[in-house]
Amino acid sequence: MSGRKRTEFGDEVLEADILSMKKEPGDGFESVIIDTSRGKVECRYYAAEGTDKAVVMVGGIGGGFDTPANGLYPRLCMDLLDSGISSLRVRFRYPTDLAEAAMDVLVGIEFLKGEGITGFGLIGHSFGGAVIVQAAHNESTVRTVITLSTQSFGISPISSLAEGVSVLLIHGDEDETLPSGSSVYAYSMAHEPKKLTIYEGAGHGLAEVSDEVYEEIMNWIKDSLK
């Protein structure tokens, strides 16, 4: 695996050379380490056989392989396999740097392209919502973007995503970390097809409505990547 990825964040342009890739068996997934000229990007890969579709999932500034909504990401990853859709969870190298985090997502997408994937969905929570919008702005193979409790900073490229890229925005009306107005703002800028869901009584992590969020996202992915 080799190549170069480039991302634009306002006036800032980043480039990364992909140097090598290593896979190791994990618990229900493959651990993937992609060595780049900007550092190592760690991923968890849930591979569906013979598919050309995949979803990339990222968390927020907490770093690691964090997930909202009571383990939403591992649950989605396992169940999407039954629908013939692969998944990749990406761990940020610098979980507070928007441009570097977007590069991590693009590096993950490049890895999946080497696995035969041609159509992508992106999911991001909190800080990760802006990250995936930035990544989608720099990657033409993305078909859908799903933000969960997104921040508003860095979200403006949502207005210039490629025609046909669908957008699902989910937030809780009791989010004390990032107000639901952040998603309302993003929705106002996004083009069709788009959907905004504000869950009553849900906080930043959406734990109170984890089953509802799971069902909504599963249905959206299946429809968007069919």
C-alpha cells in the first residue's frame, strides 16, 4: 500500500505519504496500522466478503476508539457485516486537530480503496462530525455523511459537498456540551437529500436514545449505500 493524500482546511493544506500497512487479528475485527509520513494511523477493520461498500466511523476529542450511544459503533460494525457492508473505525493521531483528524479519515479511506471499496459512508460524533464533513469535502467517493451531536466549528464545507451526497444530522435537545443548534445550523447549510433529527431528553452521548439512533442510522446507511 502506498500513495499520497491531500486535504484542505481553509487556507491550510496537508499532505501525507502512505508508507506501509500492517494487519493483525483482533476481537471480531482486524487491527490495521497505516504508517504515513505524518505518523501511524490505527484502525479497526470489520471486513465483509466481496463488498464494494464501507462505513468509516470516528469519535470525538476523547481520542481512542470512543463511541457514542452505548457502544453504537461496534454494534453497527458487527451488524453491517450481515448487510454486506464493511466498516472501519479510525483512531485520531491528534484528537483536537481538525485538519490532522480529517487526514486520518482520508488515510483510512485510502486503505479501504485497496480492499476494493468504491462507495463510502462516514459517521462522526461531536468533534468527529466536523472531521467527517471536512474529509467528505476532500473525497469524491463519499455517498453519505452522518453527524452525531456535531460541533459547528469546521462544519461549513457541508454546504459544498458533491451533488447527491446525503446528510443525516442527529442531536439531543439536552446536550450540555454542544447545543442542538449546531446541528440545526449545519442542516441549514446542507443540500438535499438531508435529514435532521433532534431527540427529546437526549444528551451529548445520546445514550438515552441509543436504540433509536441505531435503527435510524442502520436504515439510512442501507438506503444510501444500496
